Amino acid sequence: MVKIMISGGGTGGHIFPGIAIADSIKKIKPDARIIFVGTKGKIEERVVPKAGYEFKAIWISGFMRSLDIKNLLFPFKLIVSLIQSFLLVKKFKPNVVVGTGGYVSGPVVFVASLLGIPTLIQEQNSYPGVTTRFLSSLVDEVHISFDATRKYLKRKDNVFLSGNPVRSTLKIYQKDEALKFFNLETGKKTLFVFGGSAGARSINNAMLEIIDEIVDKGIQVIWQTGALDFERVMEKCKDKKSVKVFKFIDEIDYAYSACDLVICRAGATTIAEITYFGLPAIFVPYPFATANHQYENAKVLFEAGASEIILDDKLKAELREKIFKLIDDERRLNEMREKVKAFSNPNAGETIAKAILKLAERRNV
């Protein structure tokens, strides 16, 4: 039996590609045993078991880039996480260990590489994270989503452009069916607004200022607020039947299928899903992302005419005009739909899964 260990998490952007890769492996090798390693209290603890995979946790957190007392614990957490990773790897005896980014994947992949176990990293962003940059020279293969990522990696011989996989459970529905799922009307323009798995306060604040005008213009809204802003947004929209407010949307494929325009952050997984569904989007890159990588992600699409960008500090000044200008411009919306599809790589999950299984064969020789 092939045994695969996948580590990554902290955000949906790191864990959903891991699940997509696991699903692709299962399609090729249904009897493969796959285990995920993440952290307690983060999104992976909830979504991994729901996806049908075993989950184990280690004690690790990111290093704060600003002065923070929590940083005093980081060296201790790192040592503990390395010990925990060693014990998990020795007990599970994986054929391959895969890292999908975030601080949690660092100790697991590092330990596996020291033990001589084949390792692979899947990097989602155009500017690779600290973990990828540190481990890229140690692992057997690095699979990237943007060609521009190569220049940030010391080794080039183990780097492959494979794309960012999307979850195999995502389905493109007929628009009428998707609108019905949210109890919204057919024939009306619909916005899908979200800020990633945790929400985005700046997007929520900007939307709150113009939501009355949006509703008055007959535009429907599907709005994922995140947990922190849910009550506040719900209170504002409780009497607006054309605005559907959620903390988190598990069935996000219905939201993608229902909308005419998306307003969202520019995380790599979000971009992969939007390109997969072929959706016009206004990207609002998270301004505090490492090395401004969300802006770099969105810039690639914007320069190709496949999307629009609003900087976070320009939201309140520009969001209203951008929405109303785009929502009824069918020519521009259609142009964006066509151009954004060119960035989709629907076979990314299968490509990476085959690479993992090939490494597993080498382990068995």
C-alpha cells in the first residue's frame, strides 16, 4: 500500500490544494493511505476530516514579523514540532511526504528529507513562502503555479510548472440551479463577495457603505463575511432578501456558479478556483501578505486583461464605481471570462499526484 503524508495549513490557501492533490491520488490509487498533518484550531482541523482524510496535529505557529511576545515561544514550539514530526513520520512510515506551504509544513518536510524519505513541495503563490524557499534545495521536487516563481528558488533542476490544483469536489452548476440554492432570483445580476476563509474586514466595511445602493439597483449579493464580521453584516442586511450573508460557505461552488462578478482577495487558491470557473473578478490583494505576494498573483491576471484590481486602501473610494461600471458591461464581463480561463490548469492535481506516485515507486525500489 502506498502511504502519503501531506502537511500544510493555517489557511484555506494551503490546505485546499493538499486536499485536491489527495483526491487526485485516490483516483489513481484508490487504496492509497493518506494522512494530513496540521495544527489544532485552524481550518485544516475542520475541513480535512470532512474531506474524508485522517488528521494529526503538531504544535507550531508562525513567527510574527512585528514585535510580539508570542515570538518568545517560537523556538520552543519549533523544537517540539520537530520531535512530533519525527515521531509521526517514524510511526506512519510514508512513501512520500508532501508540503503545501505554511509554517506547519516546514518541520514535517524537513524531518522527512533528513530521514531520506522522498519529498515534494507544492507552492501556490507567485512569490514563494519562507518554507518553500528554505526547503526547495532539500526536497526532491518543487511544483509551482506561476513561472515567475523560478527566479526566487536557488535550485532550478527540481522545479516543475504544474499549476495550482482545485478541489475535485468543486462542480460547475447551471446558473439557475445555483441561484435557486441561495433562494435568489434568476435574471438578476449577482455579486459574490468574500475575503478568504477568515473574511476580510476592509472588504466588508467598503461593502457595508454601499450595500443599500447595490440592493436599490436590483443587484443580488452572496456574501461570505468570515466569523468576526458576521453579526455586524447580518444586522445590516437582515431585511434585505436579495443579500445572503454567511460566516463561511462550504458549498462555495454554488456561489461561484451563481455569480456574474466576484469581489475577493487574491490568494493563490482563490485565483485557481476563479480561473477554473472562468469568472470576472475584482481582486483586492491583502496588503500585509508576505512580499506582497497577493498583489503579484493578481497582477499577472490584470496585465492580461483577465481581471480588475483595487488596492486595499482605495476600496472605499473605488469599489462602488468599479462594481457599477462592470456589472452591466456584458462586453467587458465576457472578455474577462474568456481571458481568465486561459490561466486555468484543470489537470494540475493529476500532474502532481502522478509525480508523487512516481517518487513513491522510487522509495519502494
